[in-house]
Amino acid sequence: MLKTRILTAAVGLPCVIYIFVACPQWVVALFLLAVTGVSIFECASMILPACDRLVGEDVEDIGVDEQAFDITLMIGFCFVVACLTFIAAVNWSKDAMNGMMIFGLLTTICVGVFSSSKIDQAVSRTMGMLVSLAYSVFPWLVIWEIVITGKGARYFFLLIAIVWSGDTAAYFAGKYFGRHKLSRRSPNKTIEGSVAGLLASTLAAIVMNLLYDSTLASWFIIISIGFFGGLLGQIGDLVESTLKRFARVKDSGVIFPGHGGLLDRVDGLVFSAPFVWLILYANT
């Protein structure tokens, strides 16, 4: 398993770096649009069947064909809203994007409410769709802003260095030195791993600023982004673990051998990105 994880990272990471460094902006936008689409598909596919199960409306109650049809339609609707919102963020004005976002959320509520004649099921599905959109779409709008801020996507590389360095350090420190459990919701996480992850995230932010000749931000801002960005990355990992336990699945998908789905790989990014963007925006 570890060899597979390392091999996947060794192949995937250079590809990601190449896209953001060497490709034109429209290719980067298409890449993030695809990421947004995969994210919403994975999240909605996990959450929506579990929402039906939560209210006791499983296949024996409404029929396997009817339930599968309803869930497929809702996943497809969420996918369309997610992609249109991201396209609006890239191509339209901020006001138009905000309008598309609000319209999409309100339409999602309508679709969820009228998806079933049973009140509990309808409300549960509505909440599942809204959570899927909030978790899988909004962070990528922020990441797009981070990408286009600064030459050569430098702040995006700062973000992934913070989150993925912390994630890697937490994994190995927890594996070899972990003794104390961090959370019942994620029994494989340890306090020792968490501390190592925070240190690695902070160090990664410092190294990135040095690589860019200390031009990313002041040292106080860089250290703050490293520490709190790493902390939020760990929180994002715990949130996704909670969603997977709710859905009774081990991984969000199978797109990355050894890693699981896309959300399993970017769960820290989606929580760290808004904080990093807020700090950078407030200091520009």
C-alpha cells in the first residue's frame, strides 16, 4: 500500500506542477473545472444514499430502481450547478458569479424539497445536496483566486506545500511514533502525528518563502499561514473522515491507487484554502 501511495504521488505531483507552471491559464481553468466536477460527484455519491438511509428510506422502502434514479438525478443536478458556478467564477464578473451561486443554491433547495413526497427524506436530501456543494465547490472557487494571484501560481504552490507536507509528516510520524489517539472519528490519527504535521507545515511555508526570495509575504504572515493552514488541513481531514463514516465507505473514490478518491487527497486543501486566501487578500 505504501509503495503504491508513493508511486502515485511520484507520478501525479510532477503532472500537477507542470500544469500550473507551464500551461496557459485556460488549461489550468479546465483542470480545476474537472477537479470541481470529480469532487462534487464523489461527495454527492457518498452523502445522498446515506441521507436516505438516515431517515429509514432505504431501497426496501421505495424500491432500488426508484432510489437509484432519484439519486442519479440529484448527483447530476449538483454536478451541473458546480460546473456552472466555477465557469462563472472564471469567465464572468464577480457580481454575475455571486448571482449564479445564489441561484444555484436556491434551485438546489427546490430540487431537494420536491425530490420526495416524504418530508423527512426530502429535507435530508436537501441538506445532503447543500453540504456536497459547499464542501466540493466553494473551496475550488477560492483556489482559483489563489492560482491567479501572484506570478506562476506561487501562492497555490505555497498552499499545497503547507497541506501536503503536513499530511505526509503526520502520516509517517503517526505510523512510527504515534501512541495517543487524536480523535475517535479517525482512529488512525495520533497526537504525535498531528504535532509533526503542524511543524512540517510551518517549515514548508518558511522554505517556500525562501525559495521565492522572501517575496511571498512578511515572515509573520508566512509562519501564521503555515501553522494555521496546516491546522485547518488536519481539521479538513477529520471532516472528510466523518463524512466517510456517515456514508459507511473507506474511501471517497478509487481515482488514485493507494490514496482513494480525489477528496481523500485534497480534503486538507479545501479547508486551508479559504484561510490562506483571506490572509493574503487582507495583506495585499
